[in-house]
Amino acid sequence: MRNIFLGSFSQVEDAVSESFAKNSIDTIEKFSFGKAFLALSFGLGVFYAIYGFGIFMGNNMDTGTIVLDMNNEYIPFLSNIWFAIIPGILILITIFGGGYYRKKNNVKAFFIYNTFLTMYLLPFLLWTFKVAQLFVYFFPLRMVYTVLFSLCITYVFIRSYKNAKEMVFGEKKKRSAIVEWFSRNRKSVLSVLAAIGGLYFLVKTIFPSAGDMETRLMGALIDFAPLFVCLIFLLFLYLNNVVIRSYYLNKYTEEFRLKFGIDKSEWYGKKYF
């Protein structure tokens, strides 16, 4: 098995595009203390809200309006207190690690940010899968989702390794055209998505019946919630790819800076000197 972290600069030179490098720097430059605090609060808040909801559901399976399986094998799954502590540690490293190196070494900050954020999302999705399984009443269906989720995890890790090996030692260096396009136009795309989201909530406010229909639809799809988590888990194929590219961007930081012709103060940050 070839070590995907031992590639030379000549092997990974084409794997890191100028847009990827500039977006990496821009991401960290905008990572102010205020935004870091909000991100910390939001990241931990969402996780512990889901964590607390899962604990509550596990202890009150027979008191809700929806009939749930009291013998659900996922009730004790991941119930150890360390599972609640470790994600908190990971998100703290993500925020404070990235914040510490911000404008001192933006490239290193981006690598720390991506690595620990990706690690944080893994237990987050594991716990989300558990909560989704609590709502599935039929044991055979839960087992189907368990097998499917296990296959997704296996596929993501094997495929991520193969993609990284191909990127470092093979011929598949560049990101896909779609990813590159999104990287260059992400602000415009996010603005459009925000506008669509705002329009959606406006419609719900003006037409209350739309909210009722949404509630009924969510109730009808509750048995498929674990399937949606399985599909979301495939996002790690992209996240792992970003981690590898940011690793090499940090490892050969000066080589890439010279290649793209970016000034040191912009590349590393004003506090670097």
C-alpha cells in the first residue's frame, strides 16, 4: 500500500489549482474572531441539540404520538459520554487552531481547519444516523439501513484512498470541471441558494397550508431518514479530497506560492513577518 502523504512536489503540482489555493487563503482571511465564535457556537450547538434529542428519544420511546419500537437496538448505540466530548474537542481545535494561525500562516490554518472539521463531521453524521434509526419501527428495515450505511462508510474510505493515490501517483491530478467552476463562482452560487431559501420561508409565512403540507410530507418520509444520512455521508468523498490537497498545499507551500506568483503577505498573512 503506497503512502499517499509521501508525494513529491512534481507529483502533486497539477493537483492544486490556483483557484483552490486562493480560495483557501480567502477562507482563512475571512475567519475573524467573531465568525469563529459563531461557528463554534453553531457547530457545538447543532451537535449537542441532536445528541440531547437522541438521548431524550431513547428514554421516551413509548410516550410520543408516533409509535416507536421499544426494543430498538440503536437506543444504547454511541451512548458513552466520550462520544459527546470528542466532537467538542475536535470543533474547538478546528476553530482555535485555524484562528491561531490566521494571518500567521494562512495555508497551515486552512489545513488544520479542513482536517479537524472533517473529523468532527464523522461523529456528527454517526449520531444523526442513530437518531434517524430511532424513528424506524421495523427491525428488518433498520438492518437494511445498517448494512447500507456500513457499505457507504467502507466505500467512502476505500474510494477516498484510491482517489488520493490516483491524484498523487497517477494521472488524475485536476479536480473535475464542475468542482472548479463552483470554486470560482461559489459566492454567486451561495447567493442564489440563499435567495431560494428566503423565498421558500416567505411562501411558508404567507401560505400556512404550505407548512402543514411540509409537516405531513416529513411524517411520510420519516422511515427514509437513515437513507438520506447514507447519501449525505458520500460528501466525505469530496471532503477527504480537500484535506489531501490542503495537506500538500501546506507541505509545499513556498513552491506553490512561487508557482502562482502570490506575495508572501497575501499568502501567509500580515503577521507572518
